Amino acid sequence: MPPVTYTHGHHSSVVAAHAARTVENSAAYLAPLVEPGMRILDVGSGPGSITIDLARRVGPTGRVVGVDASAEVVAHARAAALAAGVDNVVFEVGDAYDPLPGERFDVVHAHQVLQHLGDPVAALGAWRDRAGLVAARDIIYSATVVHPLTPELQRWRELVVALQARNGGDGDAGAKLKSWARAAGFASVETDVETWCFESPRGRAFWGDQWAERAVHSAFADGTERHGLADAAERARIADAWRAWTADEDGWMAVLHGWILARG
Ligand SMILES: C[S@@+](CC[C@H](N)C(=O)[O-])C[C@H]1O[C@@H](n2cnc3c(N)ncnc32)[C@H](O)[C@@H]1O
């Protein structure tokens, strides 16, 4: 598969942001289909908060397996499951293109993973062989709406998409899930959008403070430097712009995601 650099890395600011995700805020489209006793594979499970939430929903007779390429984040997810007292979930280091070969599941789920893969169609094809239902949701960064949209925050949006492309992924993956699933051979693809909206003081702090930190300290900083997309001074201006947005009571943003439920 084409080599891909994981754009966000696993800096503490990134892992903390991902760990705030739940089925309700990141996989609501799938929630009505999750039943007690199901076996679910969560590919690219990251810190595992959605995975653990799925495990609660399938109950003691069900089983959920999270697979991620990063041993560091798998260790984090195992500790989170232990702390939550959820014991019908396991986390393994593995590859999205060939997760748990030979095992079958009721559902393969992936949240914000296909945007990072150089060959998303091949990954979807592998998941199709593992389950009757593949559920995937991904972001469309170019469609992120920020108010007030300063030149620095507009530049942030451009940089995220540009860096993702340089790293071999696709920052607008959410808009392409349907076409990728069709190319992977699924007989039926249901699709729609879901959003995150950050506007309350808590919501603005969550997104704005996180990105103020990520702009200067995470793999976003390293990647934009390495690819010559932005220098330290520009990243510092972007971090300042996110802090100002967090403090602005008029601050509002919508993050658009596309999702698919693919069968057959
Ligand atoms: C944006 S995070 C999403 C984590 C989690 N699904 C969530 O939404 O909280 C993407 C995850 O995919 C993992 N990943 C990227 N490429 C992968 C690959 N080829 N195989 C397995 N995991 C991969 C990364 O390590 C990262 O933890």
C-alpha cells in the first residue's frame, strides 16, 4: 500500500481530543443498528473512547475489537478500557488494510481513518470481506465553517488539507466515502452527513485550545515544517488566532462529516 504519514500524530493534545469522542457525538448514524451480542471491529480505534462506548452497547454477550497501527495509542486505549471497567473490548496493534485476518464480525466501523490511508478503496475492500456491514465516517476539512473567519484560520483550513495530501491521505475524505465504497464493490451504500458544532465556551475551548496547541507542538507542526508549507512564525500566528477565537463569544464553527453504511 502507498506509504502514509499519520498527519495528526499522537501528541497528548491530539489523543486528548480524540478521547472525547463517543458513539453519540461521532457515530450517531450507526447507533440504532448496534444490538446486544454483536461483534464489532473498530479499525483505527485511536484512544478507544468510541470503541469502549460500542462495547457498552453490545453488552456482555457482545465483543468489540479495536485495531490501530500505533502501539502507543493501543496502550492508551487498553488503559482507558481498564479504567472504565469495560471488559468485552480488546485492543490490538494491526493494519487497517488487513485487520485480524480470518476473523468475521457483524460490523466493521472506522471513524476518521480513511482520510489517512493512501488506498482507501483497498481498505474498504478488506473490511467488506470481514463483515456484512461497514460503517465509516470522515471529515470534509474544506467544508469547515469558522466564524469569525480570520486569514489565519482560513490558512489553517488550507494547511490541514494540504498537509494531509502531502502525507498521502485526503482531508476531504468524507465527501468521497460513497465513491470509494462503490469502487470497493459494495452492493448498497447509504450515505448522509453529520456535524460537530463548537460555539459554547466549553466547545470553543475544546476545539480552539486544542488547535492552538496542535499548531505548534504536534505532528501538524512537524509536517508543515518538513514539507515547507508553513514556518514557525506562521504556526504561532495560527495558534494565537485559535486562542482569540476561543475567547470570542461570537465564535462559532461547524465541522462537516460524511458517513456511509455499506453492505453486500
Ligand atoms: C484521527 S484518528 C481516529 C481515532 C478514532 N477512530 C477516533 O475517532 O477517536 C486515526 C487513527 O487511525 C490510525 N491509523 C492510521 N493509519 C492506520 C493504518 N494503516 N492501520 C491502522 N491504523 C491506522 C492512527 O494511528 C490513528 O489512531
